[in-house]
Amino acid sequence: MQKINEIEDLIKLISKLPGLGPKSAKRIVLKLINNRDELVKPIANSLAKIYKNITRCNACGALKSLIDGCVNCQNLNEKFNKICVVEDIADQWSIENSNIFRGYFHILGGTLSSVGKRKEDLLINALVDRVNKEKIEEVILATSATVEGQTTAYYIQNSLKNSKVKVTKLAQGLPIGGEIESLDDGTLFSAFKNRSKLNSNSS
């Protein structure tokens, strides 16, 4: 294979994406090169727009447009009394697509044990503020059933101990080690339906 620096650099970058390794990255790069006008140019333009205009909302953790603002925060026409706390955007999309939950979302952006993640990065203080300001009655912890996800869930529970809010977590139907994004609609439905209340006195 020819060693062209620009191509090598792109392969390395693409291979960092979830589910892709060097072989898949090479195929993608070759596809791009062979379709310069149809793919490379529009993809480059879209990425430039995303880099310039899309950021993370400091209030709810969702992606927001610097031009139009955060859709999650602006969606106040319906007054919900529940917030579903998830680790990332993909988890929110999975739950929304299943039509199981109607309420607000709070996207942490990772877990406490994620590499390079600080407590401040997870917007837990912002969650507490939302619970108090928006008169939330229930916080549903929809973190993954991994050690990291459960550790984060208990930290959030402890952060909310002074708030008059019911804190529940997804229960039956969520397999040990399972991630929200990978669950089917039936499993998600069971996990939400059978969610359990967390003991506010637990540490």
C-alpha cells in the first residue's frame, strides 16, 4: 500500500470512531477518495458547520445549535414532572425512539469513571438546579448496568438527597453490564415499567 501521509492520517482518525478498526477505516477512505465530489466535499462542509455551530448545552447536556439554541431547554410547552438521566445522546435517542418515556432528559456526557471525566463535566450540579427550578417530582436514573454506570447513579442519588424528589432507577429487564443504547424496545419498556425507588438514606 502506498504511504501517503494525508491518507494515513485520515485512516488513523476514522479508525478511532466507534465500531471501526483500521481495515474498515481503509475501506471508508478509499470510498471517499473515489467519490470526491459526491462525498468528500459535502462531508467536509457538514463537519465544518458542526464544528462551528454545534456545542453542548451547559444546562441539560444535549447538543445545541449556537444559532437556534438548545431544543431540549426550549421545549417547555409541555410541563413534565420527570427527568430521565442518561449517559449520552445515543441513550436519549434510543429511549425517545421507543416512545416509552415522556418527560425531560438530562445527558451526563459519560460516567464518573470515564477517562478524563470530572464530576463537573457530568453536569450533576446542573441536574440538581433543574430539579429544584422545574419542580421535578421524579428523577429516573437510566445509566448503564455497568460498574461505572451504577457508581455514577449512586453519586447522583447522593447529590439529590436534600431535594424533595423521588429517585428511581431502571430495574428488571436491564441486564448486568448492559448499555442503554444497545437495548431493544421491549427490554427498555420492561426496565422503565419495573423501575425501583432508591433508598434516600443509602450512601
